[in-house]
Amino acid sequence: MHPFSEELHRSSRIGWLRAAVLGANDGIVSTASLVVGVAAGGASSSEIFLAGTAGLVAGAMSMAAGEYVSVSSQSDTEQADLQRERKELETQPDLELEELAGIYMQRGLQPELAKQVAEQLTAHDAIGTHARDELGISELTAARPIQAAFASAGTFAVGAAIPLLVAWLVPRNAVIAVVIIASLVLLAVLGGWGAQAGGAKIATGAWRVTFWGAIAMALTAGVGWMFGATV
């Protein structure tokens, strides 16, 4: 396969990969931290499971809403820019053509060639060309609110379910240690997978996710031990 094809393939993952990795990471970290904190405060097994389940549902809905609102705002901005660009193409096409040629000259093309490229691409797809080369908006990177919301909510729920299941299955006196170990392993795997899918270094991705997960669980456990809180 041509190297360029592989680059396009990875770029096409940007929209859902970011939301999926963020959702799963947040699901594991927040639920594991919640379980560890509540367990450290002396809660019973049923109380731990109740708190974790409530955290899973609330977190998944929060992730879905947050991603939808955030990405919708990005989409609104993109649509406003495209609408303005369409109007400018209708009212001042010559100026827009010069602007496009100038972009290509800045990228290294000779003036005559830059003008030819601008003319041909404008004739083929004027708004698509300006969206991509002037505004930086393409099919691969365009905002997709619904996709982001479902990806975040779904992966959050999956990530959160794992430490919750571990807490349910292991004896009460082993909950804290087992949940921490299992969650850190999962975070390392998730970070490595996300890095590999995006073409980055696996070790770097695994380390940064695991590090921040460990910090979150340690701080939450400290709160539980300090205040002896139960849910």
C-alpha cells in the first residue's frame, strides 16, 4: 500500500478516535477513582457498587452531552465560515481566486502555476477548495456532533464497567488493590492502543495515560481515607 494511503487512513480516524479514547479513559479513571475513594472511606460492597453504577450512568450522559455541545459549537463555526465563503465567492469571485492563488504561492508554487491550479480547482469545486485550503475544513476533520457523543458515551460506559465489575467480583478487603492494579493495566493498554491507532509511539501513549490515572486514584483514595466518607 502506498504510504499516502496509510496516512489518509489514519487521518480518517481523528474524529471518532479522540472521542473514543477520551471516553474510555475517563470511564476507567473516574469510576475506578470513585470506587477506590468510597472503599477507602469504609463503604460496604453494595454501597461501592451503587456509587460506581451511579457514576457510570452520570458520567456516560455527561460525556455524551459535553461532546455533543462542544462539537456542535465547532460545527456551527465551520458552517458559518462556509456560508460566508459562499457569499464571497458569489460577490467577489476574482478576489477569492487571487486569495487562493496566493495560498498556493505561499506553499511554494510559482505565480503562474498557482493561478492555474486555483482556476482549475475553483472550476471543479470552488467551495470545497476554499474550505480545505483557506479554512482548513475537510471531510476527514469536519465536526460530527452525534458521532462524537455516541463514541464518548459508549466508550465511557465500557471503560467504567470494568473497574465496577472488578469491585463487584473481588472480596471487600481486596477491592482497593485489585481495582487500582486492573485499572492501571487497562489504562496502559488503552493508551498504547490509542497511540498505535494514531501512528504515535505506543510506550509514550501508555505511560501518559497510566500516570494521570494513577494520580487521580491516589488523590481520591486519599480523600476517602482522610474523611472516611461513605456513600
